[in-house]
Amino acid sequence: MDEFVEWGTKLARPARYDVLFEPVKIGPVTARNRFYQVPHCNGMGYRDPTALAHMRGVKAEGGWAVICTEQVELHHTSEITPFIELRLWDDRDIPALSRMADKIHEHGSLAGIELAYNGMNGSNLYTREVPMGPAHLPVATFTYDPVQARRMDAEDIRNVRKWHLAAVRRAKRAGFDLIYVYAAHALGFLHHFLSRRYNQRTDEYGGSIENRIRLMREITEETISAVGDTCAVPIRISVDELLGEGGLYKEEVEDMIGLMGDLPDLWDVTLAGWENDSRTSRFGEEGEQEPFISGIKRLTSKPVVGVGRYTSVDRMVSLVNKGILDMIGAARPSIADPFLPKKIEDGRFDDIRECIGCNICVSGDFTQSPIRCTQNPTMAEEWRKGWHPEKVRRKKTDKPVLIVGSGPAGLEAAQTLGKRGYDVTLAEAGTELGGRVLKEAKLPGLSAWIRVADYRKLQLNQLPNVATYFESRLTADDVLSFGIPRVVIATGSTWRADGVGHYHTLPMPIAERSQVLSPSDVMDGRMPVGRTVLIWDDEHYYMGGVMAELMAEKGFDVTYATPASEASTWTRNTMEQHFIQKRMLEKGIKIISFKALESISPGEAVLACTFTGKLEKIAADCVIPVTARLPNDELCLDLQARKPEWADSGIESVTAIGDALAPATIAHATYAGRRYAEELDQPPLAEDELPFKREITGLVPL
């Protein structure tokens, strides 16, 4: 019997969707359909090339016709340490890139490479080379590095053209079918030459539109000449920086595209910066880029691709039929569901894992760690752990499993175990599946997060071997009486109300009759009494800002305090911190930074400066501390205490997963559920054996 089982039954696809599966000619190559995975980062790059190759290869298996790399640094004089991207500095980088191209080709897809010279976007912290750009300006990094780029002279420009051309030839040798000219997102030097924000030159490369596109035109022509009739040459360009005439704006960029309309083989159109092009669902709806990309096709006879976090199949069809796009570009939806095209082709719409727009994927790049996804816990584990988004190992035994709790971890474990063939009993204390996402999806801006529960509920509906029981708040006696061998505790967690978090590791003084509500209290429907509310955010992810926004919407006078320098500071990793702080200020929320909550009394709270310790009192009828959570592990602890009774009850193991083990993100929870289901009945690891594969850098001879 085959070790793996692949789920999903092919259904009839409505004829109106056929347009999405028409081939598209891109210069000398042809894409088999209109699904195009645009370049996206992943936190693996040069450190994990085999894992990265397999991740891209799975997307090809899933039906994406074109699959692109992330930024690929083309020369050592421009690199973006600490970010881990791919490199094509010299011939030694070709094998790693060839491995990726080969994995993409295995399933009939085209491989695209986004060559990048970051210029003044990178400080060159690794190579210590002096950055270059169109002007003498500080480097435009995310970390305000105290480094400036120097103004490129004519020889510098000739050198970059030469280096780009050398990288193009290497990319062709590596087997890529599309070789990008990258001029987007304010991340590459060509964008800097296009934008008056950065380009204040008075020579032939500055001033007029014709002069500012000169370098992009030259590099495009040289790339086309170098690849001949074997590779396509797309241009990726940002049509607006959302800065008005102070930056690139739609009308100006349309003029630029019009001047070069049919030169490249494809136009890949975006917004700039990256944070605008990839907004979270909290701050951007599906298809938010459409007003900016509409009209580009009238400027060129070549195909146009654009993104918009598209998950609606009808919306995709409309884009093509209206002549807005020729190809449906995607980064995040291709991460959430690498098999999205295949599922549409097979009419399996209920099996699509829709992107929730949380940008936890983006955090991999910002934290230099392998990409992860809330919806798709197999992301980046395709090679490391042998996980597949649509296949699982068949069950090894007939022993059933009891899962207590139906939050993200419990649901993921249940549906994966069910697909493996195990009989699963899922016990939920309430009347609806979903756990924390049911409550969080009702908070301001987080409605898309309900997709985490919706997808898994649809999967469970297709699994006759998974039985669900509601209003089943189990005790240890209940579990022991069932006699089910494997027990999974996925009972979630509860927000603390005692101030314990990053800053305080012990409970703070809270006087009697003080009104203190935790986020759990609020999500359960309890609201403050009074007029003034203090949110103290010591978690630093989204919850503090969301609580403040909710209280402001309810009409309270809200103050938000944090020991950090800004609101929701960790969300810099999801590229939404500035959106969060802007919205809070617009809602009249007072933000106080570098303040620690020291004590709470009726009607007031005491804050302390995190530097000087100076105290100040603030009026607060109610305090909502957003700090740490405690796992709901009472059932697990009770069962562990009664371990001597397991054998008589037929229990072999009791395992806590997700927030019930250690509270974290929803992505951590779905990963935990998948991991339990994948590893059940697998042989134990040998001593010192890692639970995943890793690549080791080879040492050069001394």
C-alpha cells in the first residue's frame, strides 16, 4: 500500500472558470495557465536552498504556471544583511538556484528569477562595501542604519549594468525561464532612479521621465539581448508610492510604461513600498490594488500580472474578462494554499485554504527564519520534515484518538488525523468549532481570520471517521471512562489579568474594587463600567492595539500605554505597525510609550517610566492589561496525576498541544496540531537525532 494518501475528489468545474486555464504566451515561453506566483521572500534563501527548492516545487505541483524566486542579490556590492535572500554573486551560486529551477520544471511550470541590485536599500553589513544610489542619501532600510549611499557616477552605472548582465547569463545557465528586471517596491536601485524622492540628478539619468527610465531601458535591452529567444524578460514596477506627487504616482508611472510598453515580455505591476503592496487584511481588502493597476493593459500588448490577495475565483475571472490582468499574481494566497490552481481546476472550492492576510509569512523575512503560515502549517516543512499540503502518511495502527478542544490546534490535528485514516473523537465544550478564532474574528479588522476555522470545518464535514461532540466539557473521569488510547488536550489558553508578561514576571499590586478586565473577559462580552479605559500592552503583537480600537469604538476615553517605544511593536514584522498606530491616533486614542504599569487602584493606575522609574498617576475607571496567557491545562494535569489509572482505562498517552501547552500565535497552534498528527505512530528519534533535516555549509580548504 502506498505510504501516502492524497485527499480530495475531482468535481465538475463551471465553464466560466475555464478562462483561468488558458495558456499565456510570455515572450518565447508559454505559461500553462493564468496562475502566477510572483516573487516573494521566505526567510530561507542562501541558508536553506534545498528546503526552498522543495517549497517552490510543491507550488508547481499545485498548478502555479509561473513560480518565481524572491529577490536574488546579483552582486556583492549590494546585499541586504540581515535578511536572508538568495544570491547570485558568482558561479558558485548557480547549483543552488539550478536545484530550485529543476524542482519547478519537474511539474511543468516556468521558473522566474528576480535579480536585485538593492543599491541604497541595503547597508552592506556583511560585505562592508559602500552602498550606491542615484544620490548622496542615507540608506533606506527598515532599521535606520547610520550608513549613507554614495552618488553613482557614470562608471558606477556602467559597472552595475555589467554586473546585472553577468547575473542574467548565470541565471540563464541555472535554467530559469523568466529573468526579471526589478524596479519595484522602493527596494531596488532601478526604483530609486525612477522616483524623484531619490533621484535628484541633473545628468542624462535624472530629471525628465525619459531620463529617469533610461537605466531601466538600458538594462532591459541588455537583458533581452543576452537571453536571446529562450527566456522571457519581465519588468516589475510599482505604479504608485501612495505619496502623491512627492513620489511615484499612477499617472507618471503610466507614462513610463507607455514609453517602454512593448519592450519587456511581461509587466508585473505592484504598489510601493512593500507594506502597501502586502497590507494585512486588517488594513486592506482583497483586490485593493485594482484602482492602481486598472488601465495598465491599454499601454502595452504584452501580458500584465498583478496581485491583490485574491482568493475569490469569480473575482479572478472578472479581472481577466475585464482586461485588467492577463495573469493572476499571488504571493500570500500561494503560501496559504500551494494547490489553489489545482483545486480550482478540479472544482474543489471547499478544499481551498484561503489566505487570512495576517502576514505571519512576512515575519519570516524580518526575523530571518523559515517562512510560516497560519493556514498552511506545512509551509517550509516540505523538505525538512517531509510534510505535504495535500498528502499525509497513512495511519500505522487502528488505535483511535480523542481530541479535547476544537480551536486551531485541535481542528488541525483532527482533520489531519482523519485524513490519515484514524478514527477521531473531537469533544468541544461549547456549541461551535473554532476556539480562539471564533472570538478574535469578531474584533475590529480581524474578520478574515474566521477562515482558519471555516476551512477545517469543511474538511471535517468530508471525514466520516471524525465524530464531533458539542457541549462536552470533559473531566478526567470522563476521559478515563472512554478508554480511547491516545488523548490530545487542545483546550487553549486564557489571558491573564494580573499584569504578568514580558516586563513583570510577578503579579502587580491590584487594590480591592479595582476594575480589571483581561482580553478574554472582553471577548466573552464583559465591557468596562465608567468612561476612562487604560490599555497596558506588554504583549506587543496585535491584541493590545485591537483592544484599544474596540474600546474607542465603544465610546470610551482610551489611553494606551506600553513599555515599548511604539504601539504593537512586534507588528513591524508583519509590516502593519505604522498602520496600527495611525488608526489608533485617528480614533483619538492617547499613546504613551516607555511606561510600565506598576499598580492599579479604583479609578486610577500608576505608570512608571521604564528609564527613570518616575511615577505618574493616570485616571482609569478600568484597566485592560494585555500581557501573557495561561494554558488551560487543568484537564491535562488531572490526567497526568492519575497516570497509574491509564493502563486499566486503556490510555497510552496524553499530550497537550498548541495554546494548552504554551500560548503563542495561531500559526503556532495549527503547526502544533499538524505536528501531532504527522508524528503519531512514527518511530522514535534516535539519541541526538534532529526532528528535521538541515543543510550544513561546506568548509573551504584552509
